[in-house]
Amino acid sequence: PAFCQLIVRSQTTRKRARKLKLSAYAVEEPLGSTRTALVRLLSQACSFAPDAVIPLIPSSCWKVLAGWYFGSGRCNHIFHSAASLIFRLVFELEGADAIKKLALVNCKVLHRL
């Protein structure tokens, strides 16, 4: 999908944000509402038609999603629920070994769980 490219571009063109200090922890680079909304849109599309949408997600997008999931997005519950749905749908895809390897193995999702 075209918004996968928006996700990737937001990772590569965004200026380094200042650390966000909260009462219990600090976030090095907050995801922000735009990134979170893009991932929510992607998760909705994936849940509506996983067999059609998930194969269209490029490897660069999987890398960004995995990085945010285990990095700056780890404290963002809205982002985490959307990204978790995408990764769960990848697990459940039948006959999509290449996609599973790309999304879960090459991006080290399984290794980091």
C-alpha cells in the first residue's frame, strides 16, 4: 500500500525529536500521532483482507515496524495494539512462508520476543 511508503519516509526524514520525559520513564523518540495513525490504518487494512494486503507490505516497512515495536513504540499502547495485530496476522497466514521469513525472521521479531 502507498501508506507503507509514508511509514518508511517518516522514519528516514524525521528530525531527531527531543526525549519525552514522563513520570515513570523517558521515551527517546516519541512516535507521534501521524505515525501511530498510519500503523493503525495499515492494521485495519490487514485485518480486513490479510491475504491481499500483507504481501504488498515492502521489506523496508517491516524493518521500520519492527524497529518501532521494540524501540520507540514500546510504551505507546495504541501503536502496540495495531502493530501486534499485524504481526499476529502474519503468523496466521497460510502458505506465506516467504512473508513470514521476511517479517518475523529477517526483521528479528521472533528473536526479540
